[in-house]
Amino acid sequence: MADKVQTPDFQATGVDAIAPIASSVRGTFRTHKTKKLQWRQVQMRKLYWALEDYTPQLLAALAKDLHKADFEALITEIDWLKRDCLFMLDHLEKYAKEDKLGSPDLPPPFSLMKYRVRKEPLGTVLIIGPYNLPVQLLLSPFVGAISAGCTAVLKPSEMTPTCAMVVKELIEKRLDTTAFAVVNGGIPETTALLNEKWDKIFFTGSAAVGTIVAKKAAETLTPVVLELGGRNPAFITKHANLALAARRLLWGKTMNAGQVCLSQNYVLIDKDVAPAFIEHLRQAYKNMFPNGAKASPDLARIVNHRQFVRIKKMLDGTRGKIVMGGALDESELYIEPTAVLVSSVDDPMMQEESFGPIFAIYPVNSLDEALNVANRVHRTPLALFSFGSKAENQRVLNEMTSGGATLNDAFFHASVNSVPFGGVGDSGWGAYRGKASFDCFTHLRTVSETPAWAEKIIAVRYMPYDMARLRLLNRFTAKKPNFDRSGRVVRGFGYWAKVVLCLGGKGAKGALLRWLAVLLAHYLYVNRFGK
């Protein structure tokens, strides 16, 4: 399909045009039309059908830029985004609805002041996308921006130029171009964009560029979401299903030729089972690529020569032993899925993020050692994976911080478009997907409304201050602690009275259900045995 579709040549946006573009979309936000729920819904419906209608062009662009197979392009990019649109359309009215506040958020005297939380768009946002999933990772946060009622400028990666041009055409021909714009280009164009004032910047990419974005945003106190990466560990213990672990981790390093920020950078494995795991890894490779990886129509290629050289340098610099793969072809930007058995934490395969189809295997003596190594290499990776017993997996979760985690699989936690996704620490700030995408571009604005008749209730705040009135107010609003100065819970008369009255229930609902059960039991007893 991809070979028969014409794709546009790359053309950068003029640097001089960027300031007017930003000004235009800011002006559109000030018209307030994007705040209307119906307008947002129409834009998302249009985006859905644009993705459907532009599928041939997007497939061709992804094949040209990344040698990505149609199957992979559909499941990870186009169909993913269509599901994003449908999910948000199904839930937008609920997400955007005002939340009325009452008990337990408000003390009784304040419950009459009509407290509520409005869900308001942040304003005009900048979304900067990466090259590895150039359509999904640009347009998925865009769905969140539309749903929240923001206007937006999108900056696709210049490293996938064909995708960038198709996305630009898709947006400009199908959506409201007074509210949304696409700017193409490299460093000069991105610099010009960052010189503009935004209400939020959403960046997906490397930590190095993310640092530049965060510094620039800090100059104008602009909030930033950073979706970065990390040196993600996989833990394999003696209790793991080694064949399953090998197959699933190999999948994580072959999808998109390993150019996935979530895939494992290294495997920490019990030394007693390392040889068996390597054999299972080789078998999984044979099953996945019966004619070799290079001949597979399903394996993508490295995005460009610079990234190819970077990954090759890691393999050239390792002091480890290649135990699977290892073949390269610079003319095709092909790197075979490769596993390297290493013996030092300081090996380049452990210390550098591969962001490609290569990973290290580091044998350890115990789970204690594995956790110590992982925390030394990168304390806050974007993801981690653990293959072991239930207790071992739980220990990994408890003793290792990460943006997300998958047990007994490779990044399955990030394989659903409707659950929150994001990093932690230096692997990212903020989260999106599903409701989190709406929240990401939304300001929670608390509003109260004080009626004139409430003047007597709030009169205590006026000067001259009256301590007697303050004591009276506290009698109705202040809550006494149920603990002493040493932090121990004190179970006095009030506690036991509540236990009796609530029949052991912790809240009003639980107490009501228990009392209903008691009354039902009494009724049945009286009618069955009382006659």
C-alpha cells in the first residue's frame, strides 16, 4: 500500500512566520469559542475521520521515514489515535462537568456557599513531538488539548520529515486552522517557537533537549510536561518463566527497531539462570525471524545515520560479549536485535540509553544486588519490568521507583491508551492519556458564591476581632484530633459510640447498608419464626 502513495516533500516553516502563527492561535483562544463543548467534540470527530482518510498517506510516510510495517503503524500510531478520539468523545461531557463541593471537603457552615470546581482550558499550548512514534506521540497529547478547549501549535520531529508534512496537511485541511497550526523545521524553528509565550509546553523526546525546553520555559514561568526516557531495567529471578521472559523482552526490543523509550536498556538476571535465558532468547529470535531479522518485512530501521552511529558506538565500546545478533548494515540503517553479556555496571551498554534494538544482560548474585545496581544506574527510569515470584515482583515495585511498571511482560502498562502514562524524576514530568490527557491541559478553578444572607455567619472575620465569636465558630467547624502527641490513636467515647451506631462501618454508606441488613434480618426473623 505504502509504495503506491505519493507523499509531500519536506518544507520548513519560515522562521518569520512563527510569531504571527502563535499570535493568531492565541487570538482565537481569546474569542472563547474553543471553550464550547460542542466545538471541541466536532474537532475531535474531524480528527478521527482525518486519521481514517489519511491512513494511506500516513502508512506511506511511516514506511518511508522508519521502514515501519503497516501492521505496526496501524496498531501503534493510527488506530491508537482513533481510539484516543473515541474514548475522549465518550467521556468528555463527564470530564468537563463542574464538580460541586460539599461534605467532606467543606465544613457545614461553608456548604451553603456554592463551592464548585470549574474545568477550564489552560490557553494556547505548544506540543513538540519525537521521531520514534512521530504520529502517535504528537497527536495523542493534541487530543487532550482539544478536549480541554485549548488552542495549539504542533511541532513534529524534523527527523521524520515525511510524517511531519502529512500531519501538517491533515491538520490544515480538516481542522479549524484558526485554532490549530503545525510548524515544521529544525533547531531554528524550534528556538523561535520557544521564544513565544505559551500557557503550557508539552515535550516528548530526549532528556538533553528536554532540559533546554525546561530552562527556556522557566524564563516565563511556563508549565511544562516532559515525556523523556531512561535506562529501563528488567529483573529476572530464578522463579521466572525464562522462555516467556525471553520472548516478551525480545518483542520490546524489536517493535519499532527498539526505538521506544519504554523498552529495557538492560536485564538484571540471576547468574544461575542466565545461560538458559540466553538460549531461550536465541530461540525466540529464530521464531520471530525465521529468515533472519534483516529479511523480515516487519522490522523497522534506525531513523537516520546519526542515530545509527550513536548505537553502533555503544556496541563498539562495550567490553561485553555479543550473545545474540550483532549484525549491522549502515547503508540500510539496519541494526540486528542484539544482546550483550556484560560484567561491569560501567559498561557503555549499561550507562547509556540505547533507544534501539540492543540491550545488555548483567548477571547478579541476588535480587538485593539487582536492586542496588538498578538504583545506581538510574534511580528514576521511565519503566521497569520484573519477572519473578509474586513476592519478588512486589519487592521490586516497593524498592525501585519508575514512571510505570509491568510485571511478567515488556511495557504492557503503556499498551493501553486510556490509562495515565508519564515519567518520574528525570524521566519525565507530568502524565497524559485517557482522563489524564484532559487534566493535563485543564485548570481546576475553584469558585464560591457568598450570598448576602450569610453575613452573620462570616461576620467573625471583620475587625475589631472578637475571640468569643472565634470560639463559637470553632465549635461548629473545628475537628478534634483522634490521636495524642506521640502519634497514637486515642479511642475514646466518641470512637466507640461511632462503632456502635455505625455497626462497625467506616462511613455513612457502610453504616446504612449494615442497618438495612439488620432490619431485613429482623423482618425475616419476625415473619418466619414469630408466627
